[in-house]
Amino acid sequence: MAKLYIETVGCQMNVLDSELVVGSLRRQGYELIHEPFAADVILFNTCSVREHAEEKIYSALGRLRLHKKEFPDKVIGVLGCMAQKDQEIVRQRAPHVDIVCGTGQLAQIPQLVEEVKRTRVPQYALSLGRTDGGRLEVEASFESYDPLRDASMRPTPFQAYVRIQIGCDKFCTYCVVPSTRGPEQSRSPEHILAECRHLAGEGCKEVTLLGQTVNSYEYEHGDGRRTRLSDLLAGIAAIPSIERIKFVTNFPKDMTDDLLDAVRGIDKVCKYLHVPVQSGCNDVLKRMKRLYTVEYYRDMLIRCRERVPGAAISSDFIVGFCGETEQSFQKTCDLVRESKFKNSFIFKYSARPGTKADDLFPDDIPEETKKRRNNDLLSIQNANSLDDHRRQVGRTMAVLVEGPSKHGQKQSVAGPRQLTGRSMTDHIVVFDGNPRLIGQTIDVHIREATSFTLYGDVETSEATLPSPIAASPEPEPSGRIGLRLV
Ligand code: SAM
Ligand code: SF4
């Protein structure tokens, strides 16, 4: 049996793409393995959002150069955002790469692999650039890729990502996504619902709907009817064995009241909103072309919390963006202090060739300053996360149990282990329990909190509570294959 290795870097969309590529190659008889040097086909599903993510892939490719010389029949492929962005540059920097395949051509992977094996000629499969044709032509060159799944690649067997939208039309000046993933296109609700029913039939309980600006989802039917995200949530909630629905990532300007009402009104929808703001300074937001002001974002937060009482909200930030003064950075710190985000993802600005920001503005903030601002913002956020977590102590939360925590993975397989799961507000909860609980939703009484984790005790008859759990360092959900989040 031919052996396949795949390494995935980047966002949930890439994790889903890898799951689908593995599914299609498994149907061709490939066996998935976790050791690149032992594989016949070695694939890298890449990310271009920050330079660091690309450099990691080029280093990994460099480590394979001699191996490929020794075993020239092996097939090496670079897939996804970096392939679409760098195109021939991939093979200039790593001439031993056989396949360069963009995000819109992943359906062709089995044929591309066969073609390389047959001809030994390098294969390129790429979409059009955003200005290489009319809108419809460019859209058509980015196929939505959603074939049958490979359950073994999922975060867990009872959780799945479902793509509801591809591409992005926002064109934030710092971001490569509109060119690497193409124009924004919403998938038909019929296809999405069919996929969710299929997943439910396979035992999936939680679906996370994916889109770059997921809350701008809107599908126009042939007869003029429109389906919005709020309608889609209601449709998916009607599938009996789906217990939880999440959606990421939201764009602040597209957070409509009908969506917030659906989040409040539909029990199965998680009360969790990831709505990145990026900066707390209007001048910076303008240079980023984020299309809203800090005042607008603050009002949106108030609206979210009024319409969905108890909702947990999280954000993304870029520090050290072009021209970010100490004063502008302090405004971001103020926004983080007052906004009480459950958590935030904080990134140092990375200039990306081909973006407007890279053309228009010098990357003028020294690396040391970016690092310091990153740490400062992180410590403000961590203090807020700790406050938020302490408020949960004494409450009981419904937790979908995902698997052993990092600590639990090291414990003996027999008997109770430290398990981890998430609440309906996306809080990470850790507790001792019988591994039989994995995949079930159980009540956990929260006893202790750190900035990252809640610790508790199972409240059901399954409870196994020999002794209190020590707050061991930061557990994480287990089970991801070949994934490096960057
Ligand atoms: N579509 C989502 C949105 O608009 O929030 C997120 C997409 S992006 C893949 C994820 C995060 O990466 C962004 O929210 C932003 O904070 C960060 N990011 C994007 N481009 C970046 C860059 N050039 N340098 C540093 N961080 C960046
Ligand atoms: Fe990138 Fe902005 Fe689109 Fe998000 S909304 S993917 S940050 S261009």
C-alpha cells in the first residue's frame, strides 16, 4: 500500500482541506502515516498569513532535498495558500518539489500525483489572480472543495469543520487571504445541510462552520430567495443528533441583529463569538482598511452582549502594524482592558509581498518593539482571562468531552484520567473522569481557574473523583494529526 504523509500549517480551513485531501487519496488506496521520510507521497498544506509560517515550510522542504535525490520516485507537493501565492517561486527555492497546487485546485490532487508518477514532470495547478479576469472567471477558478470526508483527520470523531464560504472580499491591506483564497463565495445551503446530515450520520455531534467572514454568508437562490447565516443555523439545529454549532470568523461590520437573535434563541448554537478588531486606534484601522472605527466596534460589542446575554467574545490583534505609534498602541491596550474578551490571538505584523500595506507603507516598527507590544498586550489579556475564568468558579457548565488533556495523555490508560472539553461558551474545562465520557456532554462543576483553563468535577453519576486534580500546566485538546498552528 502506498504511504502518504501530510503536514498542515495554519487555520481551521487548512485543517479541513487536509482532511479532504487525505480522504481523496485514501480512496485511491493510500495509507496515512506520520513519518515524512517513510512516505511515498509527502504533502505540505501551507499558510501565507505570516512570513514565519512560510519559512517553516521552506525549511521542511530543505530537509527533504537529499532524501528526494536518493529516492527520486517519491512525490513532494506544496498545497494551499503558499502554493497559490508563490507559484514558480516554490520550485525556484525547492526544485525537488513535484506539485504546486493552490487552494482552489485541491480536488485535482489524486490526478496530479498520478501525473507526476507517470511523467516525472512537475505539475502546477493554480487559480487566477484577482485581476487576471472578470469576477465570474476568477470565481470559477477557485473551486469549493468539499468531497467525502476522512473521519480520522478530524479534531475528534464527534467534531467536524464544515465550510460554508470560500474566499474573502474585504481586502484588509495587510492580508494575503483575498488573493490566496479568491473571491468570497457562499456555498449552497442544500449542500451544507446535506454535509451536516452526513456527518451526523457518522456520529458527529458538533459542527464548526467556517468562513473568513462567516457572518457575511448569504446565498442567493435561483428564484431570488436569500439564505443568511441565521437561517442556516436554524436549519442545522433541526438535525436531531447535532448538539452544538459554532461559527468562525466574524467580521465586525457584518454582525447583524438577526444573527445575534439566532445565537440567543437556538439552544444548540454556542454562545461564543470570535470577532477580531485588530487594533484600538482609528488611524491604524484606517490604514488596515478594516471598514469600521473603534467606536463602531465598541457599540457592536454592547449590542452582542445585550442581545446574547452571557456570550463569550474573543478577538485578534496585530501589533506593530506600519506607523503604529506608542500612543496608538496604548489605545489598543485600553480597548483590550475594557472589552473583557474571553481570549485574544495576538500577532506581530508580518509584511506580506503583494499586499497593499506592503506597497504603501514602510514596515517601520522594529522587531523588538513588536515583541514588547505583543507581550504587553498578552499580559493585559491574560489578566482579563483570569478575571473571566474566576467568575466561572462555582458554576456548572455543560462540557463536550474531547479527550485526555496533555497531562491525561501521559497517565495510565486504565482507570480515570485527566480529560478536557469545552463549554458552550468555548471555555476549556479540565477534570478527572472515566475515558468512557469522551464524546459525551456532561455537567462539570467549576472549582478552580487559571488564565487558560477551568478545573472542575464531574457532576453526573459517572463521576470518578478520588482526589482533587492539581492545576497542571495548560492542557490542550488532543488528537490533531500533523497540525502546526502558527
Ligand atoms: N478572516 C479573519 C478576520 O478577518 O478576522 C481572519 C483571517 S487571518 C487568516 C487570521 C488573523 O491573522 C487575522 O485576524 C489577523 O489578526 C492575522 N493576520 C493576518 N494578516 C497578518 C499579517 N500580515 N501579519 C500579522 N498577522 C496577520
Ligand atoms: Fe484577511 Fe481581512 Fe479577509 Fe480577514 S477580512 S481574511 S483579515 S482580508
